Amino acid sequence: MVERLKREYDAQVEWKPFFLHPETPVEGLRLSPQMRARFAQANERLDQMAHAAGMDMVHPDVIPNSRRALEATEYAQEHGKQEDFHRVVFRKYYGEGQDIHAWSVLRAAAEEAGLDAQAMQQAVESGAYQKVLDAVIDKAYALGIHAVPTYVLNDRYAIVGAQPYEAFERILARLAEETRPGDTPEP
């Protein structure tokens, strides 16, 4: 969907990190049968959206601790490969069910994205991205972001959760209407 938005609306996309489950232990959080049942309806909707987009969707039994992956993404951004790396990590988790906390998965993602996997691991293990990551996530919490994905359009409208493409089209049409030549945008 993001690629379609970029293509059809010349949208600029900037990925920002966020901890959906900051309480997740390093080894991950195994989902109980009750938790899986609670997520079943949302997962069904996500499966339908993924299928419509031609993607596979896997629902692992363990929620991984994402801090390492988010710090690795900061490394990828610094090296001009954030979008490529993000796309691979996203596929490895949501499409293949791999543990995105595992260095083997992150290193494979780095190589696929054209990054130096060894240098990435060394940088992340050195703590080089901890403060950067914490600051960006603190800002997201301060803005009231509480779910992923959250799309913020022109710093004015937020679309929360996995929404159909039409939700984006409505907001983009509203933004276009607000900024027509000769019009003064509302404050």
C-alpha cells in the first residue's frame, strides 16, 4: 500500500520506530491460547488485506523483542538503506514468521538490503543507536501514538492501524482540497 501511495500521490514516506509492546522480554513473549484467540479477529482482517495486496501473512506464536531490529533500522537509515532494510525485515517477520530479534535474521536482512551485516551488528552491539531510538520513540509517545502502524499525513491527520487504501485516499483528497491554489489552509 505504501508503494502505491508513493506512486499515485508522489507521497514521501519516513519510517519511524515504535515499541508496540515495550514490556516484551529479550527472549520474546509467547502468546497464550487466550491471547491468540483475542487477536484472531484482527488477524483475519490483516490476512484479508495482505491477500488483497498479494502478500502472505504469518502469525507467529512469539512476539519478538523488536529493539535490536529497530536499532539495526537506524543503522540502515544512516547508510541510506532504511526502506530496503525495513521491507526485508517486515517480510521476514510478517510473511515468514522469523524472529527479528535474532542476529541471523537481521544479518540476512542487512545483506539482502545491501548493507554490511558485520558492521551493522557491531554498531548496534556498541550501543550507538540506543539514545537515538529512545528519543524518537519518546517523541511518538508524546504525540499520542499508541498503535502500529500509525500514518501521520502532513503533520495534521493520523491514520491508525491497518486501514484500507480508501482511508488514505480520503485524507489525501482532503489535504489536496485544503491546499488548492488561492485557498488558505485552515490552522
